[in-house]
Amino acid sequence: MAIKAKRARTRRTPVSLESIERRICIIRGEKVMIDGELAALYDVLTKNLNKAVRRNPTRFPPDFMFQLTEEETENLRFQIGTSRWGGRRYRPYAFTEHGVAMLSSVLNSPRAVQVNIRIIRAFIQLRETLATHKDLARKIEDLQRQQKEHGDQLGTVYSIVKSLILPPTQPKKRIGFPSAAAR
């Protein structure tokens, strides 16, 4: 009975964008969420989420969802600190932003709809943040290029000024008639 009360309480608590963003990871160059993380957000068992996905295979093409390789699973297990004996016995599935959006058509609970909206917003916010970082990186590259150009120009000016300041290495030829003592 205590378990049911705890589960009811977790359903009422809204999911924050920050907690969703922490659960988004990059695998194979894609921003994805792992099936176990999604199941926790939707407040369903992971096996039930995967069962619903298996019942609708046409809704989840490879660019919406993929299963992790053994190596990726080991890396993920290492990152989150899951023991070898506890936890999952199979390789998890990773859902892209489009796969998460498709989950809303498979899971029809009110909680699933609300969580799905928040997850999509988190993906959008993450995309905007990355776009801002790319813009800043481009501006920094422009500044570095300009600084290099100015540095090269200043180096040229410095070498000219240095050649004017240093005494000549050869004595200058005298201009005019030689004096009687020099003859």
C-alpha cells in the first residue's frame, strides 16, 4: 500500500526542464534519451514502455529509435555506475527527439502527454543553446583571425622600427670631400 501512495505522489509532481536536460545524452552523434530514463519520467515500467514500442514497430524507424551496442551499453553502465549484477539484463533502447515525440502516440496517459510536452521543450531549448554556442564559437574564430592579422601587421611594423633604431652594422660612407688628415 505504501508503494501505491508513493507512485501516486510521483505522478503529481511536475518534471522540471533541468531534470530532463540532465537525462539527454549524446550517442552516435545524436541527442537521445534512454528507455529507462523515459520510463521513469512517464512513471511506467521500462518493460511496459518497450512493450508498447514493440507493438508499434512502424512508428519507430531507425532514425527515431535504436538499440545500443554492447560497447555503448558498457560505456553507459560505466558512466551511471550501475553494478554488473544489478539493473538491466539487456541492451537499452535510445530514442531521438522524434522518437520521444512518437512515444506520445503510443502512451496515452495524461502524465505521458504532459511529460512528453516538457521533453520536447527541453530538446528545443537544448538546440537553441547549442545554436548560441555555435554562434559564439564563430565570433571567437573571427576575433582570433583578426587578432592574428593585426599581430602580423604589428610584427612587420616592429621589425621596421627596430631596423631604424639599431646602429648600422657597416660604417656609413662619408659624403663630401675627404679631409687632409684622412688622406
